[in-house]
Amino acid sequence: MTGLGLYLTKKSINKAEVSRRTGISKSRLSQLSANESTKLRADELYLIALAIDIEPCEVFEEVCGHLDLKNKE
């Protein structure tokens, strides 16, 4: 499961409702939630955050917070 999938599950978010509100298909949401190789676009993240009434930066931090720079100088 992806970071987005874990986040949506943790928050008990209904993907069908998110799909309806954002226009992102249910199959695309399923891919974003389950498949690590599926890339989440910024516009999708923003629309999902609006649909679940969460600040986009909170979703962004949850989904991408594990990333780190390779060369910290």
C-alpha cells in the first residue's frame, strides 16, 4: 500500500466519495492507493486534500515525508 493509501485508510476516507468530488476515477484512486510505481500528481494531491477537507500540505507531508536529500551539505 502506498503512503496515500495508508493515509486514506487511517482517516477512514471513502474513495468513492473522493472520486465523485474530485473527478479522479475510482480506478485511478485505487492505483494511487495500492501501486508504489504509480506517480501521484500535484493536482491530484491538491484535489484529494480539498475533497477530504484537509490542508494540502498535511497530505503532502504524510505522502512524501519519508523522502530525504541524497547529499546533505
